Amino acid sequence: ALSGHKNWTEQWPEVEPKAEYDVIIVGAGGHGLGAAHYLAKEHGITNIAVIDKGWLGGGNTGRNTTIIRSNYLYDESARLYDHAVDLWQDLSQDLNYNVMYSNRGVLMLAHNVHDVQSFKRHVHANRLNGVDNRWLTKEECKDYCPPLSISPDARYPVLGGALQKRAGTARHDAVAWGYARSAAARGVDIIQNCAVTAIRRHPDGSVAGVETAKGFIKAKKVAVSAAGHTSVVMQTADVRLPLESYPLQALVSEPVKPVFPCVVMSNAVHAYISQSDKGELVIGSGTDQYTSYSQRGGLPLIEHTVAAICEIFPMFNRMRMLRKWGGIVDVTPDRSAIISKTPVEGLYVNCGWGTGGFKATPGAAHTFAWTIAKNAPHPINAPFTLERFRTGRLIDEAAAAAVAH
Ligand code: FAD
Ligand code: PYC
């Protein structure tokens, strides 16, 4: 039926790289494309190339399970993630592209006394920061999410939960496509299938440009948003980053009619679940235990995750799983991101999002664009510097991360 559809407008043109740009962004995920959009729209910088070794959105942006929330413990994180949640509200209008943001609520289950105390602490801290989050009894959890078992005999009994109602999901591909189309319409070149093999520096140490599969490209500024491969790219500029890269997997079931109204996460058991608009149950858990760039991950973790989902939601016992995949996530020692200038003049980095950077996409891209344009931190990303690993001013979100990493 589609064969009759001809002469569709391209969403972004395929272009060959120019010899020189004001800004080169390495990585055409949501964060890199978003930064290009905000640089062009809010800072008037349009002589930009976003370069990706594969297809745009084919990294973690197109592989994640799309959970969006801002119920983080520390003030710095709450500000950053809530800035993103604010931007999510109007992103479809801003891009004139339906990113299908759905604030269906994220419910985090408490299975033991530690969970109860920790989530209540989050609820109080979040309220102080103006982030919506409230405590639900187990009966209220069941009302909010009927497939949930709250039987006291369950292997993972539910003692209650923390609900962020403004949280939810969005369509991951649409986020990449929407930012790409908007950036390209403003003059940004998007160059796919062109690996950046090295960052080059002038004799005075400042950034000179990038070596790529299509040759050397000069740039006044280079900004790296390469997720799990950031440390590899940055190493070529002699910048060593405190990152470890791990596979993170997810899987989906066969599609079924709407049955699951929200997002549920269980940190103690390491499993989370939502239902996509296509009807698939979207399921995931923590990272694999070993560092790797394999983009696959091991089966034992998937088995554990699915077993946990069946315990918590017995009605899914006979669902068939359709496919699984993995992405490579970049994890910092304090489990918080880095959005920062670097010791190299003209070189910027946005990385360390680990298992949780999709939700931050608009906020990270927005503040990263500011930092690139003004060569200075935005008030919101100022605490997320590289220097914090030297000074010790860490933002220790390890316990707040929804999935283990
Ligand atoms: P990416 O989308 O990975 O973009 C980086 C790009 O850099 C890639 O396209 C890659 O090809 C390119 N690149 C790398 N090296 C080079 C090079 N040398 N030259 C040129 N290009 C290069 N986060 C949430 O908030 N909620 C979730 O529910 C969630 N679930 C997840 C589930 C899974 C299975 C995975 C893997 C991740 C999940 N995340 C989640 C994390 C989230 O996906 C990432 O933190 C986020 O998408 C990172 O976006 P990005 O644009 O920085 O990276
Ligand atoms: O950060 O909320 C999150 C998340 C959920 C699944 C993977 N990451």
C-alpha cells in the first residue's frame, strides 16, 4: 500500500561534511541532536555538524525503555531532572513532532522496611524541591495498577509505593527524529555512518577538529555525547574520564490490548514494566555485572527479570516474550552525569548517564547547549562537572537510581 506514496519530504537531508564547523557534536542520540536543536534555536549557532558512526537514534536513545521521572534524592539531581520533565511537557509543540509524552505515572514499589524508609525519604526530599511524589499504601498501589499482586504471601510482598504522577514515558525514536528534523531545518548538518576516530588538538592544546571516516573536519568547538563510547572518543584527546561501560538489556512481550496503565519499578527485585502504545509489555532490570561493549548481555539476567515480573504480576505468567536487546551505558562512580567543560579548551562532554539518561534528554541537551555556546556552566548543570571527581563534591545518586548500576 505504501508503494503509491512518492515524493515525501525528507525529514532531514543527507549531506556530505563541510571542511569546517563552529561546533561539531559527536553522537546523534537524543542528547547530541537535542543540543544541536537548542544551540540553533536559543543561541543562534547553526554552523553545526552532528556526526554519528551509525544511524541517528540507533544508540541508547533507540534502545531504552523510555521511563521519564524526576524523583531523585539530591537537590542538584532534582533540579536537573525536573527541568527535563518541564521541557517534556511541551516538547511535541516545541518540535512540532509528536514525541508521545504520556504522564501516566511511575510507581516505585517498596518490598521491605529499607525500601519503605528510603522511598519515604525520597517523597519528603522531593516535596521540598517541588517535585511531585507521594506515598501510597499497598491498597492504593493496587488501585493505581490493578495487575499488581499485593498478596501478603507473595515472594516479593508489596508494602507500599512512591508515585510520581507527572512521570511517564515518551516515544524514544520520535525524540531523536523530532530533534533531528528541527535542527536540520535550522541549518544543522546531520552526518550518519561516519565514525569519529580521533579528536585533534592544536599545538597550544585547544581543540582543532575531528578525524572521521570521511576525513579530517575542522571545528572551533567539539562536544561529545557518545554515551557508552564516550571514554573511547575522549581518550583520543588525552582526556581520561571516570566511566565504566556496561551492557543494559530490555525485552518486550507480544502485543496485547491495553492492560497496564502506568510504569512500575521494583528496585529491590530489579525489574520494571510498562506497556507501549503498540501493546507490548516493556520490561527491563539492572546492568549486566561485567563491563563490555558487546551490546548484547547475558540470558541469566533476563531470566531473573522475567521471573520477578511473574511473581509481582502473576497474570503475566503465560505471556510470550518477543525480542530482547542491549545498549552500552556509561556509568560514573557517583552514578550522576557529567555535563561539563573539559581541561581541553573548546572540548565539552555530556556523558555518564548510565541507565537513566533518556528522561534527562531535553534538560541535558538544553543545558549542554548553553555550556557549549557560552563556554560556561548553566546554573542547573554547574554541579555536574568533571572536577567533582577531584574535589569530592559528588552527587551520590547510587541509592536513588531506579535500576542497579
Ligand atoms: P545515545 O543515544 O547512545 O547516542 C550516542 C551516539 O553516539 C550513538 O548514536 C552512537 O552511535 C554515537 N557514537 C558513539 N561513538 C561514536 C563515534 N566514535 N563516532 C561517532 N558517533 C559515535 N534511561 C531512562 O531515563 N529511562 C529508561 O527507561 C531507560 N532505559 C534504558 C534501557 C536500556 C536497555 C538502555 C540501554 C538504556 C536505558 N536508559 C534509560 C538510558 C538511556 O537510554 C541513555 O542514558 C540515553 O538514551 C543516552 O542518550 P545519548 O543521546 O547520550 O546516547
Ligand atoms: O532511570 O528510570 C530509569 C530507568 C528505568 C529503566 C532504566 N532506567
